[in-house]
Amino acid sequence: MKNPTLSDVAHSAGVSYATADRVINKRGNVAEKSTRKVRDAMVALGYVRNVAAANLSRKRIYRLAFLLPNGPNAFYDRIRSHLHGLSAHLAKDQISATAIGVDAFAVGGLKSCLSAIADQGFDGVAVVGLQSTELEAPIERLVEQGVHIIGLVSDLPKHLRSAYIGIDNVAAGRTAARLVGVSHGGQSGRIHILAGSTEAHDHADRLAGFYEVIRRDFPNLAVNDPVMTCDDPTVVKAEVEQVVDGSCGITALYNIGAGNGGLIDAMAQLNEAHRPFCVTHELMPDTCHALQHGHIDLVIDQGPDVEVNRALSVLKALIDGRSPLPAPDLVPTIYVRDNLPADPTLAMMKDTSHD
Amino acid sequence: MKNPTLSDVAHSAGVSYATADRVINKRGNVAEKSTRKVRDAMVALGYVRNVAAANLSRKRIYRLAFLLPNGPNAFYDRIRSHLHGLSAHLAKDQISATAIGVDAFAVGGLKSCLSAIADQGFDGVAVVGLQSTELEAPIERLVEQGVHIIGLVSDLPKHLRSAYIGIDNVAAGRTAARLVGVSHGGQSGRIHILAGSTEAHDHADRLAGFYEVIRRDFPNLAVNDPVMTCDDPTVVKAEVEQVVDGSCGITALYNIGAGNGGLIDAMAQLNEAHRPFCVTHELMPDTCHALQHGHIDLVIDQGPDVEVNRALSVLKALIDGRSPLPAPDLVPTIYVRDNLPADPTLAMMKDTSHD
DNA sequence: CTGAAAGCGCTTACAG
DNA sequence: CTGAAAGCGCTTACAG
């Protein structure tokens, strides 16, 4: 019942091990006839290449890079720290994963970073992408070098990457809308929306999804035009305070982007029973705390840790030339105050543990 | 920068390869003095054992078993089919995973199954457990044989297993309660609860969590005593039809167990705008369809595919004697009609694809 | 175009 | 208690 090896195949095909190897690894320089014989033997015996053995003999080390936006951003800090906590573990599987900072969210920064990592011997890179054709040149250069590219959290143009690991932001926005809608229990209301910027594709997607559902299924709810906050907590706070004084009739608040600190500060001053229903994104120490204390109601979390783990295994599969383990698409987790991780700080930090 | 090998360690310790091997693998028969020298060299060089090489030379094959309840159950069918779809993929990593049917949910069936798989050469087994001390004997026997045991979906007594892969059902019940509560928008109401049986620990846990939150945070909501349905759709349907005729003032329905077909049939007859708010568990073709058509509102899904994948990697880590990849606890996904998998039937079935 | 041989980092008899 | 040697399934020069 044990798997046939390459030498079984070679034998059965009547050629040498080296020749069989040449055809299964497409190294060329093999007579048409030999190729055919080997191919036949392969299927006849049901040959399955032993990747572990191949990697051992080749001394393969998976060199991976994660291109993450620089700057003070709790979300990417969490990704960085998870990656860091994983490194000892990954080393045992001959995987090295390096986080590389990219300047701002601007195309220029990403472009130069992509160019800079060429010729550095990376086998795969996960990049927090941008929808810009300007990225075409540097990425194609990498691909020519045999580097595998995937989009992480925010996608690249589809034709430039082999996979996207992240959530469907339109669906996330729709989900937020549904839950906000449901929270009105059939009563009418007015929803106020905050977003980081119109540039950010993920924000635009969430907004589109949100509108779609509210307009279709909740005619009793009015939606204010989104206010841009640049993800700045101070801006968020000022905006929320101004609009929530009671005279505007706001019954729900949806923060599409970051800057939750400001939202939470503003909400904490209100009476829980009378404040608007609040939905935000990403479970962080502050949003977790706010949920526990009833300052906000729902957090839609994309699970950065899981995204990183998934990116890692997809990249490895790509490099090994095989399909990744079948797994369902990533769907964000909805947190309420009742399903929070046992010890929030611990849960956030446990990544830094090693084994 | 490359990792030191065992022969580096042996060299540096001034002993033979074989001796170094004996101490790192605790095979015994080594002089105290040699042991010390090797140990010192190990830490000095920062030796990391290459598991892949070890497995290759040992021709290790991971033989795993999944003990799943028999009988017509869509949930476990889905687990079985996912497992089946994975097998080609797993084979490439020298992993074989066999699903083994266990009679009913009774302790007796599980006990005899656990006894039956002893001496069969399994390295690890994931079992849909039961909280019964009767399982102690057969499990301890397996453990003595070096078999690693984990609980899947439903836990075993803690001291009998190395890990539990599944959701926190109390938290799931609390989440259901929160969302049901929120859906009333501050208005009062009455909630009707259906459960499979009082025996099932997961049902009991969900119920407890549900009560906890409603009682604490939603004094305006009354909760009927749970009705036991034996997870039978016919029973569920009859019960729902009886209670939803309008005269009972039911504003929400929570089905803790299975038998959703009955719930959906009953709901489909009602006007979406006036039917009670409906929450159930597990995304299946029927619940997915019901969500899309507005017959129910929320599905709390534990993600059996992800559970299986996780069980696999935890089992492998256990067998290799290392800690699993750090990953957050499993939290169920909340589905509404707006965040359903792209093609539901496809998504359910894609497991059967091979690579 | 083809083949024989050494080596990847480990384990497993086997002989002292 | 210790060591030399073959072998796991592959890849990589190297020699024809």
C-alpha cells in the first residue's frame, strides 16, 4: 500500500532514475520516447512526489516576505506581532517570514518596495495591496524571478497575484447594515456613517454594501452621507459628539474605518440605554474593552491572525507547486460583549509566546 | 546562518552521531557524562531538530482516525465529506485520515469503538466526545499505546484528551441571546426555544448562555421553557406551527439543536414582515436557502471544515511532539442573508474537489 | 540525450 | 555504553 517512489517509476519505465527525475521535474533534455515511457509509468503506478524528501535534498528554505504599511496602526501592529510570534515555530519547517514596512498607503511607496525586494531571494511575498496598474512592472519582474505573490487584507489587481487572503468587504458592509437594520426592531431611524477616506477601496466596498442592504430592506431607515475622518480618533470624536447631542435623531452609528478610540470616548459619555447602536471594525484592546462595557454593540473582526496563518500556508503551497488545503473563504467574526476571547489581553498577546 | 545539524552537535560534543542521537531522542543507554556534553553542545549551537528529515528516514506515516456519530446527520455528513475531499491532499504529506462511525450518541457505542481501535496502529484520533467517566478505561489504554486523543465538536472529559477543537457553546448561546435581544429594538417580546434533548451537553450549554444574557440584559423579554424536539424536523415543525399562530405573542424563535427543516417549513408559510425573529445553528443547504429567502434571520455556524483542518494540524503537532501553530480559539461565524458564501451549493461541495 | 554517485538530516539495525 | 554504515526519497553536479 505504500507509495511508489521515483525509482519504482524509473524501473518500470526502463530508464535511469535521473531520466525519470528529468521528466517529472520538467528539466528538459529528454527524448520524446523516454518522456512518454516515464509518464505512462507514473500514472500506472500512481506516483506521488514526496515534497518533504525533495525539499530536504534541495536544502530548501522558504523565504517569505510580508509587505505591511508602516506607521502607527494597531491593526498592522497586531499582524506584525503575530508574525513575530510565529517565527520560532516556522523555523522548524524551514520557513522564514520577514515583515517589511511600506511607506504609507501610497502607490509610490509600495512600488519602490516591490522593486527593492527583487533579487533578494524571496520565494513568496504577501502584500497589503492597492488597486493600481502602476504596480504591474515591479510585480511582473518578481514573478519572472519565480516569486509568488498574493494579496493580503487588501487586494492587488487580480491578474497580478495568485491569491487573495482577506475578507469580502462588500459583504462585511452588508452584514453591518443587516445587523444595524435588525437592531431597530422595525422602528424607523437615522444612521450616521464614518469612514477613513474615499480612496481606500475597503472602505468604499463596505460603504457600498451597507447602502445596498439598507436601501433594499430597511426603507424605514435614513442614512446620512458618510463623513470622512482620515481614521483620526480626534476627528472621529469631534464628529460623533456633534452629531449625537440628541437633536439629530441618530439611532445608529457605523464606523467603517479606524479611529475607534474617538468613537469610544464619545460613546462612553452617553447613557447606554439611550445611545445609538454602534458598529465598528476590528477587535483590538480598545474595541474589546468598549464592547465589554457597553459603549459599543458590535465589532466586525477580520481575524488578522487567521489571515496571516492562511497566507503562510497558501504561499507554501504555491511554492511547492500544489493546491492549498481546501478551506472556506474567510468570513469576518462578529463580536458582541458575550463572545469575547476569554482573556482579551492574553488573547491578543499570546502570539508572542513561543514553543 | 543555517541551522546546525545533529552531526555538528555530535562533533562539538566529541561523541559519535549515534550517541548524540540517543540523547536528543531519549533512547537511553548513554553515560551521564556523554549526555551532559551533548546537551551542552545542543544549547550552545542552538540545535533544532529537522522533523521532515526524521520522518523521511523513519518512513513515518501519520495514521489518524476521526470518530464521528453515525446516522443521518447533515452536520457530520459534511465533516465526513470534507475529510474525504482532503484525503488526496493529505496523502502528499504522508497523512491518512479515516472516518470511523460510532453508534448513536450513546456512551456504550463510543466506548466500544474506542476499544476497537486500540492496537490498530493509529497515531492520533479526534473524537466527537461525551462527558462520561466510562470513557476513561478505553482512552487510557490508547494513550498508553502512544495514541494522541483530542475532542472534536463536543469535548471529552478534560483529563482524557490533549486538546479540544470546537466552539464554546455557552458563548454561542449568549451570542444568540444578544442578537435576539437587539432585534427587539427595546420593545418587549416573548422568546420560544427549541432544543434537541437535555442530555446533549452542547444544547445545555447554549441554553444556559442564552438564559444568562436575556435575564441580565433584556428584562423586557420573556422566555418560554425550552421544548424538546429530539432534533426531529417533524416535531419541530408541529411545535413551531402551534406556537406561532399569533395568539401566543412569540416575537423570536431560537432553535438550539437540529431539525431546522421543520422550522423552515413552518416559517416559509408566514409573512416575512410579521414572523418572529429566527435564529438557528449550522449553515447547511437548507438553512442557507432559508436565509436567502428570508425565512430565518441568523445562522450561527461552527465551521466544521475549519474544525477538521484544525484538528488535523493539532494532531500532527501532537504526534511530532511540538506545539501547534498559534491560532485564536474558534468562534462561530454568524451568517445573515448578506454574507453567505458565493455559491452555497458549490461552497458546500467544493471539499470534494481534489488537486 | 542519459546515467552513476554523492549528499540532504535523520533513524535503524548491527556489531562491538 | 558506543560507533560505523545503510537507507528514507529526492536533487544536484559531473561524466559520458
